[in-house]
Amino acid sequence: MRLSRTRSRLLPVATVAAVVTASGLVATGAYAATGCRVTYTVSSQWPGGFTANVSVTNLGDPIDSWTLTWTFPAGQRVTQAWNATVTSNGSQVTARNAGYNGRLATGASASFGFNGSWNGSNPEPTDFALNGTRCTGSVDGPTTPPTQPPTQPPTQPPTTNPAWGRELPPPGAPLSRAYELIATRNEKGYDPKPGECSVEVHARYWTYGPDGKVYPTWHPARDPSGCWFGHEHGDDPRTSDLFPEVGWPAFGYTSEVMLDHMPEHSHRHEDHVGHKVLAVNNVNVIQGDNGLSFFPPSGTTIAVCDVLLKFHQGTHSPDAFTNNVHELLFNQRCQQNNGQVLEARYNAMIPLGRPGGFSPSECPGFGRPFIQVGPPVPADSPSDTRSPGRLIAETSCIDAIREGRTHYDPLYPNPVPFTVSDMDDFWFSDVEVRGQGLYFHLAPLFYVVNPSRYYDPSKPNNLGRIVDLCYTDLRGGPYCDEVRRITQQTGERIAWDDPRSPFNGTLREFRPGMFSVRNSGPSTVYTDVYGRNPSSTPFPGSIKQYFSGNSSSDIYVRGSIKDYNEAGVRAPN
């Protein structure tokens, strides 16, 4: 396999700005003044690829939606877009407003951007048309409506990377550190066992990030060719109603921002297999739900939410024993009963509890003292003091099992004894973004029922394997019963990374949890990599965020609990 390992940042080029005055924005009503101005800017370019930004200013009467079309003069292609739904048919391109930027008053603007590919030359397009009418260079007065209807929105979601799953990135495309980790065989990236998909097949699943670099993204547990990857990344993002606007998640994007803009002691690169996706549509939010009960309460539905998030949660390595910041790519839209729409697109390395250690999980019982383990990565990781943080299985649970201690299980009427199968992980966070006119609150829960590791300071790297406890005299529970049955039938001891082991991290419950947006200022803001220090303008090392709506109080959004296990999935996962 031959892969370009370009690590340079995007090459700055002279800004290309094509300012086109266009008629064709059709206002509501039969007779309306129409006109617009389009600014097309190539902000970055590299061999075979580029990033462009487009600004549309409405010069006519107010409009409720817009569709912009153009033709690339040299066969360029759009590979990924943001803040608009962009589709292509050959060299012809159609950009449709997102759900939050369609309405434009007179003099108002909407902006969107995209990554593209080029070959030979990259001249700017000049034949922009809006809502089906070609640009004329002037503002038209009231006229009769056009005889042809406006261009209709595309019926299919945009493909943000046509080569997804089929081709490697184009030669010369800038590669993120996260992609470099999977482009060569290594434990932190992709380390297939004999018979599993090759490194090259795995490297075909990629997307462009907001910075124009190549990133790994979601892929199925099994390639269409029939081989298995040995790990899974959760839900297919394409099943989300938000996917046409959000596209493929760029695994490791926030870590790349760290690499490019922060000192080395502040860098953090997470392993590939820990990236997990949740995609759920039409989640009912129940009045009075605070998330404290295992089952949602009965009551009135006060909102319906769509969620598409990617969170990094590794439950196979010692990483989380000390490291409390993990990448969250969060997208959520909630339609409330009062008609208010709450929306957030929030990407950050979020803290989950305190750095340098963790707290014990439900076995032997919540509320146990914090266990200090060692220095975190990054060394200057922020602390989250509002949530319980990371609750991880450790050796005091073994003592509780031996002593026959019991706990409450919502599926049983009476307390039940702890077993090895109760050694699970609960990860909590509580993040806020506060700025001028802005308040955003999110308190998610990431729960893994069957991790493959537990904390044991007597072992190398403090790393114990839960499946090994099934071969002791401890009360095992249903997972160990399965392990012991396989061993009895085959005479083989099940290793921690055996696909037959049930301790592979596939049974998860992800909850977005408490959610609130109150924003009277600009919807687009920029924060640092930890989601702090919001600004209305970008700054070095900033990440673009989006917050829209005004909620009177927090609502609690439940995600889903699901087992992603398949025959070829194994730890590490």
C-alpha cells in the first residue's frame, strides 16, 4: 500500500474572491424585488484539494429559503460541506440552506463552506444562480413570478466523501495524525489479527475534517468484501436525520487542533477503536424526567430530539485510569411543544471528572473515594467537578463479590449479589459554555456494561482482564457463565481479545442527558479545544460551534442502550 504522509498544514494561497451580483432570490409573495451578492473565497489549497467559503447576501425582499447552483469550470468536486446541504451532478453543484439559515432579511447573509478536489487547475465558478434564476448582476424590482419553479431540494442526503469505503485519500491530501495512526499497522491505530481486514482496506474509510485534512471515520464492523475489522464504532451516522447537514464524523479532529496550536505537553491522541457513534431520531423528552430512574417516567412529551454524536470511550486500556479528557462531537436538535427549536453542534475535548485518577464503579458501590493513579495526558487537563466523573471497575469489587455483598438491580424486586458481570463503567460529564448572551449546558452519561479491563495496581500497567476472573471461584454472573460454558465444551481458555469473550465493550448506553441552550447572540461562536472562552470571531486554535434557541430550563434527553456485538468483534474495542 502506498499512502501519502503529508503532515504539513494546508498551504495558504492567494485568496480568490469572486463577487457576483445575482438576481433570483424569490421572496414570499407573487411580486417581489429580488437580488443577491455571492462571495466565493478559496481560503486554502493543496495538491489535489482545497477549502472554499461562500457568502450569500440577500439584496431583495426577505426570503424563507434559498438554493444556490453553479458549475465548476474545470471539473472540481465538492467532497464535504458545512452549514448547507451540497450535492453534485458532474460539475454542476447545488447548495441548499440548512434548517437554521434559510430565512434571510433584506441585507442579511448566509455563509457555508466546503472541501473540494481539483486536478490541473482550480478556477472559481462565475455562473451562480439562486432559486433557479441565473445571476444578472443587478437587483430586479417587483416582477411576476418565474414560470419555472425554484430548484427543489435534493431527495438524497449528500455524500460527503464519494470515495468512502472504496478508495484511499488522493495523493498529496493532508493527513491528520488520527489518520496516520490507521494508515500503518500499530496498536493505537489499527492492528488486525490474521484473517481480519488489511490495513489498506481499513484506511479506505475516511472523510475530510473542518480543517481540510483527512480523518478516519465510521465504518461497519464487516467490510462488504466479507472480512471483519475486529472492532465496531456504533451506529451508522447515515441513519441520523442530522446526517445530511453534519456528514461523517472526523475521528480525532479536536486532537489535531491540539497538535497544530498547543504546546506538546497539551497534546492528546486517542486510540482508534474507542470512537463510538450514537445516532437516534425522534427521542421523546418526558416532562419531569431527570434521568435518575433506569426507565423513563410516564408523562407528557414536551420535546422530540434527533441526536448524532461521537464520543471516545476506551474500556480496554489503562488510558482512562488517569486521563479525563475525551473527544465529543455532539449534534442535537430538539423540537419543543411550544414550537421552539433548540440546536447545538459542539465539538470539544470534554473533561469527565478529575484528571490523574478515577472513582470506583457501582461495584462495590457509588460514592467511594477518588483513586489517584498518576499524571494525566495532557498534563494540564482541566477538571470537571460538577459530575461524578469516570467510575471504573477495580479490585474492591472483587472483595465485594467474595464477601457476598448485594446491590439494587432495577430488573429484580430484591437486592442481588454482586458478580463479575457487574464490573462496568459509568462515565459522566457536565459541561457549560457561557458567553455574552449565551448559555449552553450538557450533562451526558456514557455507560459500558461489559468492559474488558479493570484497575488492578498489582498488575503491569495496572491492567486486569475481567474475563480472567471467570476462571476463579468468584460468583461470575451471566457473562462468566458463558465463558465457562465455552471452555467446558472446547477445553480452551478464553483470552481477553478472543471474539468469543462477552467482555468486549459492545453493550452501551449513551445518554445526552441534561441539555439547555439559551442564546440571544450570534449562533456561531468559537471556543478553545476544551469548549471554553467563547468568542464571536475565530482565533488560533479555535473550534467552530453552533448554538441556537432559548430553553426555559434543562430538558433530559435519553439516548439508547444497544448491544453492538457481532461475530467478528472482539476486544480491544
